[in-house]
Amino acid sequence: MTIFKGLSIEEASKETNQRAELTTKISSSIDKLRKCSTAHYYDSDTDSLLLDYWVNKATREAFTYHFGDALTLFQTFKSYLR
């Protein structure tokens, strides 16, 4: 037996705001990762973004510019593994 519980207006509003905030953070992070990539390709058939990196001095400088330090970059990846 499955029981569905509706959300109150306050809960629904909070959930919507959290989703919008998360979507904004994800979009911003993905954009930064794309800007650091050597090449990128969006596959509309699978709705996938493929990022390729050739790690050299310029790539390291791009990551530093967009993320500041290694900890911030690590936290960006870690935050999506939850």
C-alpha cells in the first residue's frame, strides 16, 4: 500500500526555492567546468555534456581563475555526489 502526502504551501515554496538554488549552482559550476575544458560536446540524443581536458599550464590557470583553489574545485565535484 502506498500513501502519498501532499506538501503544505510553505513546504512546496521552500522545496521550489531549494531546487531553483541548486539548479543555479549546478549550471554555474557546469559552465565553469566547460570553460576550463579543452573541448566540449553536447549530445542532444542522450542529453549529455562531454568535457575533455588536456592538462597543461593553461588548463591549470583556467581552473585557478574559475575555481580559485583546489579545495573549491574538489567541493564542487563532491557536492554532486550526494
